[in-house]
Amino acid sequence: MPAPTIAIKRVKKQAGLAFWMQRVLEECDRAGVAFAPDPIHDLRVALRRCNSMAGGIAAIDPHAEWKEMKKAGKRLFRRLGELRDVHVMQEWVHLLDSPDDPATGPLLQTFTAREEQLKLQAVQALSDFDRKQWQRWSRSLPRRMTRFRQGSLVFRHLALERWTEAYKLHQQALRNRSQVGFHRLRVGLKRFRYIVENFLPTEHAAWSDDLKQVQDLLGEVHDLDVLWSAAARANVFPDLEARSRWQKRIGDERARRIETYRNKMLGKESLWQVWRAQLPDRKQIESAAWLRLKLWASLLDPDFKHSLHVMRLALQLYDGLAVNGKTPEAAGQDRAILGIAALLHDVGRYKGEKGHHKASYRMIRRLAPPLGWTAQDLLTAGIVARYHRGTLPQFRQKAFRGVSPAQRRDILRLAAVLRLANAFDACRDGRIQRLEVQSQNGWLQIAAQGYSVRDRAAESIAAARHLLETVYHRPVMVKPMKVKLGTAN
């Protein structure tokens, strides 16, 4: 039996955020005339496209307007959701009806009565929707969106993140076969589809038909679950036989769609594997996660060039200390955490200079970890960034709550390296380009290319080296690096 169909206007494939935001305003006018099925559906489609674009961009662009626009769109989308459900259920009742079925009329009457109530709520929802603010966003946000290139590694990484989440939900749904499981899978697959649809034009051209078909199957399963739940609550069946008959019809349609879904989505040749094969591999995941964090920081940090330079100096220090055997053989992840802490250490300056190191810690801690990173990794990086300046770290401080003794030692070591690296560029002129570390007679000696004891930064460097001396239990001496004649600076 075919699923209910509601006509959808054809739009240009290249339609972007500006188009869909304007479309929302146009569909608001159409929907407000009679709140008929087509305009309500079209308005929700336009809202969903805007919300999905905002959600995708907000994952890499911290500008507050993305979340504000998404929140406003989602609020209207949800308030129209129950009315849309009633329209869909009315169509399903007609499709599942049989001649002279005594339950059909009462079911339709129940849904029609509910529709009238929901239309009144929809009137209020449209009235509450701030169209002037939406119009302002429709001018400012598409301009911001031009900063991000469709099809880039960042969006392919974001798509893989959504694929991973959806695939886990797929496994759970097929394992427990519950309504909740398939509903969550439907939502997870939608999120993956929207990233592909909005930001990966090449993949969308290849996958769009399959994505739509699978999404439709899960959508129809959800519709049938909602229909049976509403029909059972309505209590309009004249007898047990009529109730069982409708339950079987709905159950059979649901089972057919789940079986079709299984046939497409299980096995080595399933669509899941087809999609995964075209998304970033393991090596690309690491570089893409770095790129996303770098992009996020660059949109916040008012002197991102300084942060990039500090990251390079911090990694030179770290590598030099490791080469000299004065630290345990560090895992690559420790080095990556130091690099990210250095890269993000000044994002708090976005909110002002005062206490910006603490603001950086809070912002990093709240950041959703990109695929390839964990929340614990970012928390550690946030604590390291927190102590790039200011008071020395103390284990009784709030940032160290719940941190194990071993983790504390690692954080202290990385914070010491970052604090000194930051001091080497205290003047933010990038003059000190290279650092070399040597161990001599119980000292740690750091040779700095471009350093002079008469520099303004010398005092900051002298103060910053104290934490490193404490961690390594030996004095640290900084001296200018001798550069041979003819060697490029």
C-alpha cells in the first residue's frame, strides 16, 4: 500500500540559506490562510532546511545568531508538529480504510475535532513568530555562511560524525525493535541526511535517492506508530474485533517497511557501508578534527596568529624535553592535547581581556568534541589552557576536581610548557622562531632563536619558566641561539 503523499513544490537544487529563510516567511503567509495540509507541510520543510543548515554551521562557527535562529525556527516547527501529525493520520485512515468499516468515521471525526483545536494553537504560534528578527537573520547569516566552502574536509568530517551517531542508533533499533529505537534512528538518519544535503553536493547527487527512500521508510514507520497510539487513545472501536483488525493492518504496514529497511541496510553491501566508504578515513579524521577546532578558534581569537605561533613553540619545547628523556615517553595524544590547548588558549579574549584565561577554560570545556576527540581530551586541554597565565595551578582549585593524580601530573607538565611558550611570544611579534632544549649538568637549557636578554619579553620569560622548573625539579636557563652565518633566520 503506498504511503500518503503531499505535494511538495520543486525548488532549485542550488537553493541556499537565503532562499530557504525567505521561503519560511512566504510559507507563513500561505499557512496562515486556512492551515491546510500542504502549506503547513511546506512551512515545516522550509523551517527544517534552515534549522539543519544552522545546526551544521553552528558546529564550527560559534557566532550566537546561529543558535538563536535555530531556536526560533525549531520552536515554530515543533508547535506545528502535532497539526502536521493529524493531517498525516487523516490520510493514513483513508488509505487503510476498508468498505463499511465502522471505525473509519469515528476515527476521522476524532482527528477532525483535534485538527480544529490545533489550528487555534497554530494561529498563536504564527503570531508569536518574530518575522522581523527572522528577516534580519536572513540578511546577516547567509553572509557568514559564505566563509565556509561546501564539500570541504570539515563538512565531510561532520557528516562522518553524524553517520557514526546514526549507525549506532541503527544497531540499537534492530536489536531492540522498539518504537523509541526506530524513532531515534529516524532522527539520527535525518541529521546525517541534512549535512549531506546542505553541505556535500557531490555526495548528495550520488546518495539523494537512497537517502530519501530510507528516510521515507522510517518516517512511515513513525507515522504508523503515531496513528496506532492515537487510535487506541480515541477508544472509538465498536468491538474487540474492529480494534484487532486495525491494529493488524497498521502492524502489517509497519512490519513491511521495517523489512524493506533491513534489506537495504544490512550486510557488507548495505547503504551504510556505501556511504561510509566515501567519508574520511582514519588519517583524515585526525586532521579534520584539528581543522574544525582550528576554524572554531580562528573565529573567536582576536590574535589567532599569535596562538598559532605559541602552538609551534610549545610543540618544539615538548619535543625537545621528550628527546632529552626528561619526560616519560609521551603518547601522541598528549602532544595533540598540548597543541590544541595552545591553539585555543586565547579564545576567551572574545569575551574581553580580563580573566580571559578562565573564560577560555570554560569555553573549551563546553565545546562538543569533534569525532576523534573525547570530552575528557577537551577538558584536559581546557585546564592546560587555563594555566597559560595567571596564578600557578593548585590541585585544590575547582578545575582539578575529579582529576586523577596521574592526570594532574600530565596537566601540570603540559601547562608548564604552554606557559613558557606563551611567554616567548609575550610581545606578539613572532620574533622568537625556534627553540632547542638541552640538558647540561643538571640544568635545562633552552636556546631561543631571536631572543635577547634585553628584550621586553625577557622578564615574562623569566617568570614563566618557574612552573617548568617546579615540574622538572631543575633550573631552566634561557639563552640566545647561536645562528651560523649563512643560515636563514
